[in-house]
Amino acid sequence: MTAEMHGTTVIAVRRDNHVVLAADGQVTMNNTVVKQTAKKLRRMSGGKVIAGFAGSTADALTLFERFEGKLKEYSNNLSRAVVELTKDWRTDRMLRRLEALLVVADHERTFLLSGTGDVLEPDQGIIGIGSGGAYAQSAALALIEHTTLDPKSIAQAALKIAASICIYTNQQIQFEELE
């Protein structure tokens, strides 16, 4: 019997050209928390791009490496790099077995990438992934609409709300931001 892994919530919040990615630190195997302080965010491209993952850690790390290669290959052009990575992810025999989602952002744009060929840019600059992603995204959408909070404060509040609902999300929050 293979252990089913859960336990990632990542949220991207953008207001103007300020973007924040926040992630909880919990990793769960079946019904047991195995790690509370996992790092699910990364800076890339000399700090000009931030990225977060949900899904299998080994798969996500492989995708991070490939994505960093695409950023170099396309001179840090985020739009081009995400499209090229997603094309490879969908068509390459080894890559298409990877089970993860990526959220990536630079100063101007935010994207969600998947192995099914999705390259999505959220309308309101907010996207959540992982087990608590929908909860965090809903909270962030309400906060951005009805407050003047900065993106980091919104991301933190959204993850705390997700953690209060989703058993696979904790409040050990990490941030990466671009201002």
C-alpha cells in the first residue's frame, strides 16, 4: 500500500506590482503529520521570479530545475518560460508522470502551471493551490476586495483561515515576495 501524501497550501497574492507567495509548512502522510516546516517556495532567476509548489516534493523539485533552465534559455521571459515548460511537461514521457502544480510570478505576472497543459493567469492576481488552496484563495479574494491590506498581510490571513478549515494545512507560514 502506497502512502498518500497531503499537506500543501500555497497562495499567490498580487496588488499592483507587489506580489507575495505564501505557503504553509505541513506535510502529511496518510493521517499523520510528518513535517511541520517544509519549504515549498523558491526564488529563481537571480531573485526576479518566485515559485511555489503543491504535490509530490521530488516531482516539484524536478519541475523547479526544469523551469529554472527555461528561464535561462528564454532570457528570464516568464511568459515564454512557463509555456515552454508546460509543453515539455505535457509531452515528455518522464515529465508527464510528475504530480505537482506550480505557481510562479515575477513583478508583472502570475501563472499556475500543470502537467495537463494548463498555463493560467488569474484574473484578480490571486491563485491558491494544494489541499487548502481553494479556502485560501476565497479568503484572499474577499480581503483584496474589501480591505486595503498589503499582499503579504492578505496572504498571511488567507493561509490562517485555510489552516482553520483544512486539516492538511498548518500555520507555519513562509513567504517570498517581490516589490
